[in-house]
Amino acid sequence: MSTVAYLGPAGTFTEAALHKLQRAGVFAGAGHDAEAGVTAVPVASPGDALRRVSTGKADYAVVAAESSVEGAVTATHDALVENPGLQIFAEVTLDIQFSILTATEEIAAKPQAITSIATHPVAYQQIRTWVENHLPNAEFIPASSNGEAARMVAQGRVDTAAAPDNAADLHGLARLAQGVADVSGAQTRFIALTAVSTDPVDAGAAADTTALQRSAAPRTGNDRTGIIFHVHNEPGALAGVLQEIAGHGVDLSRIESRPTRTGLGTYRFHIDMHGHIDDLPVAAALAALERRCEKVQFLGSWPKAGV
């Protein structure tokens, strides 16, 4: 039986994403027996989940990658840099709405008396206006996850939590409100990762490189490819990279910058592009980036959600 590390405890959106991926059979498709199932292992952070896979303590990790409201989940993207031997092989999106949970119905009936609300910081940005309007006396208490926030209510450490609705049943909590979201249609994209060989594969004359990596997921025709790259500190370096990608007819779906933590003004760039490394335009673009950039980290090619 394979193991999957995820941001816990039970009752998080990440756990829901894990189960959705499991129902789709992606873990069996990554090389494990579908009949054996998986063991879900809750951990304290996205970094913990990726480290478990890197050190062989888990076969897979499922982590949040991108919110339609707040953008990139920075803890995940920083952890990707720290764990270069991993590849993304699947993704899934979830519609995000929160339930506001309290220990008892009596507390839920007196919102003016509520003085604290716990949730993950990314989640709080998605419900802040609702909280200000309906729980004006509640102080935000950061939690490591939404599931942990629900557990904090059950333990009597805070008055309320914003969490997935099923956390109420898991912890025996009352629902003050359901379907809470400042932005309708909010979604979060989750990714599944596994460890891969770092041995390069010859991409052939079309790509003119031996630095490209094998993908952990086969080409489907509707794929996404991710990389992290560092450019040389010279004028036009980033523009040159983007022109190189566009020149090979490859379309970007996301670009983010993150500090390298080596000094002010030094950044790395995270890119998602449409296509698979087995597509010649993508392979050629990545080969060109290998020559142009100071460093390129291949995050994998995988089917877009819904494929």
C-alpha cells in the first residue's frame, strides 16, 4: 500500500483534493496497485509533505499550488525548490467555500459575543469581508490549516473556525454559517507529486539538449508543464527568456517570482506553460532555456485538471 502525505489534520481541503485524486485513480496510474489503495498521512505543512517524499517516508504528496483569489501558495513553491528530486504528475481543482464553525449552537446564536476566529492565512483572505460584517469582534488567529482551526475550536482554544463543511462532523461542531466566500466561484488548484530519477534523458536533435528530464506522467494532449528558473543578472535577461518561450509557440498560463533569499533584488521565477515536454515546441523551448538561464528546475509535465 502506498502512502500520500498531505496538509492535515483530517478535514482540510487538501484532504478532499487527495480523495478526489484517489477516486480518479492517479496514484495507481503512477505505478502502484489500484486495489491496494493508499494510506493518507497528515503533516503540518506543504514543506513537510514534500520532504516526506524526498526522504522516502511517503510515496506521494498532495499540496495546494494556486488560489484563484490569492494566487500562488508560496509555501508550496518554496518547498519545490528545496526538494528538486520531485515531479508533479497530476492536478485537481476544488471549489472553495467555508463553513463557520463553533463549539455549540448557543455560541453560534450569539455572533456579537464571538471574539476569535481561526483559519489558515490564505483562507482568511477569502472570508475577511464576511467576518468583518458578521463577526465584528472576532480577532483572526492564524492556524496551520483549516482542519487544525476546526480542531482548535473543539479544544476550546478559539471561539470559531473557518473550515470545510465536513470538519463540523469530524469534530462535533455547530455550524454558524455555510457557503461563506467573499469571491464567488473561488477555486484552488492542488498538485500531486512523486520522486523521480534525476538522470537526464536525451531529447534528440529537435531539442538539442541532454538536460531535459523524463516526465512522471505521459502526454495526454491537454497538459501543463512547470519549471523554476534563475536568470543571469544582466539587462533583458527575463525578457529574453519570455521571448524564447514565445518564439517556440509555447503559451504561458502562470508566472510568479519568489526571492532566492540570498540578497535583496535576487529572484527566481516559477512558470507554468501549456503543453508536455514530449511536445516538440515545449522540449525545444526548455532546451533553449537550459542554454540561456543560470539554472532550470523541471517540475514535470502532467494532465490539466479534468483530463
